Amino acid sequence: MGNEEAVFYSRVLTELTLSFHIIYATIGVGVPLMIMIAQWVGIRKNDEHYILLARRWARGFVITVAVGVVTGTAIGLQLSLLWPNFMELAGNVIALPLFMETFAFFFEAIFLGIYLYTWDRFENQKKHLLLLVPVAIGASFSAVFITMVNAFMNAPQGFDIVNGELVNINPIIAMFNPAMPTKVAHVVITAYMTAAFVLAAIAAFRLLKGSDHIYHKKALYLTMKLGLVFAIATAIIGDFSGKYLAEYQPEKLAAAEWHFETQENAPLVLLGVMSDGEVKYAIEVPFGLSILAHNNPSAEVIGLDQFPEDEIPPLYIHYLFNIMVFIGMWMVLLSIWYWVGIKRNWRSVSTRWFRWLIVLGAPLSFIAIESGWWLAEVGRQPWILRKIMRVEDAATTSGQVDLMLMLFALLYLILGIGSIVVLRRMFRKNPVERELADRQTEKGGDIQ
């Protein structure tokens, strides 16, 4: 296997691993907050349905955590095996957040275990709720620390290279680079949003399958309301991300927006296709790109004409940007429709077709997450460490990467199918109606 093939297979394997891991990582970051909110609402309203909601979500969450650990370990292994030159440099500069991410995960896992083990050992639910606080914090900070590493790849700082040697290394400066605030905020908030819409889809699906229990209706109402809040927050942070790109990575913004020539009053290009070097069938929003980049409709936006051809990212990231944005806009509209419809007793929000739209929101949200990550990674090309190290210079020269790709693809297939089967069996054998009846018997109360 030649060097070019090794680079190609390294790219494919890394993309496959990140694409698979991001599903479980997103659930791992977002669901703990949903569990904590559900239990808090149950305590505040003295509503056993929300308490049980937290309990059942927590059980399913453990399965996804287990798979996330495996795929997260695979990423760490592949970074060292596939990108040794990058790790030789980055390991000396940005290793601190990698270590802190591991600490945050153990912090989360310890308290998650205690939380699950002590469900029936706390008479005071408020004290039991406190165990969820470190779980949610640990989950979120796992994302914060690992995203700091990714942000460093987009805006490397905190070191100098003199005569080919690293000097003046400052890990703190490396961690708090210009890309960090918007990237970290975007990753964490989109994880919350996606988790909310996934849980909403599960509740809507149970309603569609004939279970008209109030438990599922409460779950749907809570998660759709949370999804709306985090979807709006995602849109706001996305606006800040556009302004970051305009200042620090203008080539990525220009490629994503198909902005070829530097100009003032720049329009925002949506949809469209590239044919013979020309953009066709696109929708142009006048002054839109100037507003997105600089909050000024007449501002000048740097185009791709200002960059060497070999430093221009692949132009297909425009489609990834469009997919991410349009799905995000759709989920905002859908959740507003649901929330207003519930408040005003619209019949449409209780129809089967509307609930199917909510169910569809789960895969759409994951597609948006995947598109966003591909946009972030492909949009940095040809650099693995922007303006410092190209991808081909960072990759391994091993001839066994194609074999690794096949083995890891098989592993992910087994993990993906296995986790789905386990989760289906877990909840099918213990439906909510039976669990509510059991808890009613235990407490001697009326839980319907």
C-alpha cells in the first residue's frame, strides 16, 4: 500500500469512527440533562410520571454510555495509530483537555452508578436528584474538553516552532483558542437539542403504536418544549459561529457559502447545484452573507479568490451546510407548531401525521449533527492543524489501514445492532403500564 492509499484509508476510517461515535456521544451529553430535568419536574409537581420518566431514561442511557466508551476508546487508539505525526506535535500541546475529558467521564460514570443503584434507597427524592448534578456536569464537560481539542485543530496556538522544534508551550492558551467558545457552545447545545428531539420521537412513536397513556403525552410535551428552547439557542450560536469563521477561517465560510469573489453587499447562497464551474438553481438572499459575517449588510466578505487553490476546502461542504441549517430551521418550526398547538388546543398536533413528523425529527436531528461535524472537519481541509500541518503530512505510512477499516466497520456494525436489540428488549419486556402498576402496588397510591 502506497502513502496515498494509507492517507485515504486513514481518512475513511477516522470519518467512519467519528460518524458512528458522534451518535452515542450526542446521546451521552444530552440525555443526562433530560433525566435531571424530568426528575426535577416530577419532584416539583409531585408527579410520579415524571419520576418514572427519569428512571426509564436512565436505564436506556446506560446502554448508550457503554457503546460510547468503546467508540471513544477507538478514537483515542486511531489518533495514535493513524495520525502519529499530528499526535507527536499536538500531544505536547493539547494533551491537558484529553486527560481532563477522561476525568470528566469517570466523574460522570461514578455518580451515574450511584444514582442507579440508590433509586429505591432514598425516601427524599430531592437528595437523590442531587446525584444527577455531577452526572450532567460530567457528561457536558466531557464534550467541552474534547471539543477544545478539535477547536485547537482549527485555531492552533499556545506554542511556537523554532528550527523544527516546539518551544514556548502553554497548554492553557492552546485550550482557550479563538475557535473554542463558539465550537464548544455549539456542540453542547446541539447535543441537548438532539437528545430532546430523540426522546420526543420515542414518546410520539409509543402514542402512534396505540399506547394513549398520559405518561407518553407528558414525556412528549416536556421534550418538545426543551427541544424548542435548545433549537433556538442553537440558531443563535450558529450566528456567532458564522462571525467566527468570517474573522478566523474565511476560506471555510466562503466554501460553505459558495462565495467565490470578495465583495461588499454579499448575498447568502442557499441550495443550488454546481455545473461547469457555475452555480445554478440557487436561492440568493440579498446582503445575507454580509449580515451573517459582520452584522452589516454592506460589509465586505472575503471570497475564495483570496486563497491559493490548494488551500480551498472541498466545495461540497455547501450541501452539508444547507442540510444542517434547513433541518435546524424545520425542527424550530415543528416544535413551535406543537407548543402553540398544545396551548391553543389545535387538533393537528394530536393527529397521526403530525406525530409521525415528530418521530421523523429524531433521524433528521442526527443527520444535522453528522452534517455539522463533516462540515467542521472537511471545511478545515487540507489542514489537520490549520496553517501548520497538512493531512497527508500527519498520516501513517502503514500498509495495514485497509484491514483496520474492515475490522472496525464490523465492530461498529455489531455495536450498533447490539445496542438497538438490547434497548428494544429492555423496554418491550417492561412496558410503562406494567411498571406504573407495580409502583402503584408498592406505594398503595393511585398512579394512572
